[in-house]
Amino acid sequence: MDARIEFPSDDFYALDLPVDASVFRTYSPLTGIEAVLPKILADYGFNAKILGTGDARKKIAAPIERALEALREKDSILRLEMHREIFYRGQGAYLIGRLADSTRATGVVIALLHSARGIKEDAVLIGVTPVRILFSFTRSAFHVLAPRPGATVRFLDSILASKPQAEIYSAIGHYKHGKTLLYRDLRQHTRECTADQFEISAGQRGMVMIVFDMANDDMVLKLIRDQSQKPKNTTRRKVMDQYDFVFKHYRVGRLIEAQPFEHLSFDICWFTDALLDELTREASRTVRIEKDRVIIQHAYVERRVTPLDLFLAQAAPDMAARVVVDFGHAIKDLAYSNVFPGDLLLKNFGVTRHGRVVFYDYDEIVPLTDCRFRKVPPPRNHLQEMAAEPWYYVAENDVFPEEHVRFLGLSTELKGLFLKHHQDLFDPEFWQKVLADIQAGNIKHILPYTPDYRVTPA
């Protein structure tokens, strides 16, 4: 592929085409969803394999019926349209469709779960928010047959409420397509200089990465510093390997997708003086200025989230409490997926627009299976007890969970709430048990929806 034309658009392929009817099956809901549901499952090949009871079918049908009733108008012809292919991820299979008439579409997802006893109907998701979270940029791609990915993306676009199409392509595993659209959006956004400029992102400065915002956009660019700041001790190659690890790993809704780009070129007018100074001083191996252009040799582009420490400083008490509890769940979800974040500092986590806590500082991330979780040995004398440095041997990747509580950075009230829900995070036994389960091949399925969407017991 000629690098000069790999990503720019030639305007040949239009993304605003109507949804291709060949990618979905249509069902008439006039006889009731509960009556149609067996036909839907049979068309996917699940007719003889589902463990769900009649009660589960009623619970699946009820919210879809309510959504139908809300959409139904006089003389309005409503259809249930289900994508022909199944979307697989982890131990879940998702039947994705929409309730549609001539002008509107509401997303409908029937979630099936491969449990220890077999396949069962587990949840039903209706509407924008739960379906968007299912397709979040913090989750690994689905496995789905999409011989014409553009047609599948247009179907999904109709129910995902202006979600960037670049992210939808990535969500179905077509990362190059997603990267192409992301680059086109980037070029379009920076075509002409404006009064707004790129600037260093809010929050504490990274010791390994320089992060700056895209003006009037929800993306950030991350560049590797020429030399990490103390006490960090890492290399450019190791940081790139960490990002590659995250890209390939099962991200369970807690790790942000980072798209790598090379040889990006921007007009110098987009950069504040402070940002230019930071880039030329701290990232000279990556950034150079040629006439009126700023050339970035290597960068990662990510969706912007609010740093957790800033979010908690500004949030209302009830929202702060909810997010702090989710902070603990985020750490546990990472652990269950064989990821140890390296440290638990608030500044390394962020909050999405849906109030979900995610992790984005990848320079110290390691597989849980590479760690050894230990309890701090008791001091044998007064000198050891008062020593500023550990008196015991610490090997690489030794982790002492009880020490993390000192570095949480939470207020007294929020720290108490965190400990009430997640005291086990500071006990080596929690981590050792999770590690043993992973090593034994016991994979924990992390639900991409909250329990209130479930129709069967956990």
C-alpha cells in the first residue's frame, strides 16, 4: 500500500448509505414478542440448546414489549430487525437488533451466557445507554462474521446514537478500518487553524508520557518522553510493548483502546507555546518542527476521560461515592482478566461519560501471573520497625497489597467507603486466590451490563 494514500479519503465510499436489509432478519411483533422469541432463537441455531425457562422468556419479552409500546403510534408500522450474525465475546453471545419504523430505531440486545450448565438466556438490553456500553471503546472486539463490514457498521450505527464509526469498526475487529476513519476525522478536524489549540491535558503530568488534548474533540494524543522522570524507570521499547500487550489483551471494559500512529503532521498554529516547549524539551526523539509543521514520529490516540482524582474533587457526594465503589470493581475486573495495573494511584484511572472507572496508565502494567503477592513480614526489632526502607528482600514483581492502602489518595469518608466494599484488595489472599484460579484455567466472565438487566439468577 502506498503510504501517501493508505488513510486519506477519496470520497468513493460513502458511510451515510442506508442500512442494507440483507444483514438482518425482520420479525413482525404484532403477535407479541414472547411468541416470536422461539423463532428468533431457532433462526440463530439455538432452538435445542437454550436452558432458559418459560419464565426467563417472559422476562426477556417484557422490556421489549414495553419499548414497543413506547414507540407505537397510530398507523405506525413497527418491525423487529435482528442482525443475522451472532456477536461473540468472552463467554457471552449477543443477538443484536432494533425496533424500527420509517424514522426511528431503538437498540435491542438479547444476551446469552455459556454457563457451567450450558447456554442460557441471561439479559436483555434496550435503548442507547446499555447498548453503547456493550460496544464501549474500553472493551475487546466482538468475534462476528462481517463479510461486508460497512453494512454491519451502518446497522449498528443506527442504534448507537452518534458513536464514532471508527469505534464501531474497531468493536467488530476491523481495526484498520477504524484507524482509517479516525485519521480522516483527525485530518478534517485540523484542516484549518482556529482560536482553539492543542494543550496539555488536565491532571497530574505523566512521568513517562506527555498527554495533550485535541481542541474541541474528545480525543487525546499520548507521546513517550525521551526519558522517564524519576522514580519511574522504563524504556521506550518497554512502553510500546506494554501498549501492544493491552491492545491484544481481553480488556473487559476497563482498559482504553489506544490506536498507534506514525508520522503525523500538524500546522504549528494548533499548538500552544507551553505545549510546544514541553514537546521539544521532553520528546525531541519523537517530535520535530519543519518550517510551519509539527511532525510527530509516534503517538497513541485515545478517547478522553476525566482523571479520577479530578473527578472526585468536583463530583457531588452521591456520584463520588458511586464512582469510588466502581474504582474497586475496576481493579478487581482487571485482576480477574489477568492484569495487575502496577499501582493504584487515582491519577492513573479515569471516569467515562457513563460514570465507569477505567485504567489508562500502561507503563507499569503486568500480567497477574507474573506477580508474587506477599504479606509484609513483621519487624524483628525496633530498628527494623523504624527503618525508612524495607528491611526484607523484595524481588522484581513482588507485590505487597497491604501497602497500597497508604497511597489511595482518598478523603477520609471516601476511603472508609472504599474499605467497606473492597477491604479484600489489601489482603494477599485475595490476589493469590485470583491468581490460582487463572492458573487453573477458571476464567471469570465479567458482565458488560449491570445485574438489573439480567433475567436469570447469577
